[in-house]
Amino acid sequence: MNIQIYLAKKNPDVLKAERFFKERRVPYQLVDLKKHKLGQKELALFAKAAGGAMALVDRNGMKARERPLAHMHSESLILSELMLDPLALVSPIIRNGNQVTIGVDETTWQMWLNEGK
């Protein structure tokens, strides 16, 4: 199991994710999107897990609202903008190999742990 927690900024959902894995003694890696540049395949994987690129945009966050990103509807345009500015992504995005959850999804995380036993 290789858990990665992608975050644009610390928020209560990021803290919940960290606490979930810490309490279960599951090692995880924090990926700070301020420092880490996302690849196209990585972003496409996130969009697929979210049900589309629109669901990846943190529409309440300042980064998304200060750009036209919050008002875009084209998948390819949204993905292009997110490549340029990953801080407009919803936080956290939790990745376990090719499996991804967007936001807090403890049920899925527990399934990952059960499968790993």
C-alpha cells in the first residue's frame, strides 16, 4: 500500500485524512501541490476518480475564483488550467496506486486497508 495525500492547503478534510491513516499506523506521503508539479496522467487519473475535471476544482477557494477556472465547463480547458495552477484543486486527494478518492472517504480507505491485509 502506497498512500499519498495531495493537498493544496491544510484544511479540516486534510487533517481528517492524516488522522485516519496515522491512527491506523499506515505510512503515507504528503504531496504539497505548492512544491509538486502534477503530470497529465496523474491529473487525468484524479479527474476520472472525481467523475470529471469540474469536480476537481475548489470552487469555494480563492485560487479558483480569481481565475476563469471557476466558470469553465470544458474538461480539457479545466485540466489545462489545473496543470498551470494545481492550488485550485480540491483538497485532499488521496491516492493508493491507481485508486483515488477526492475529499474524505473513510469507507473506501478502510476497504484499501482490508484489501492490503
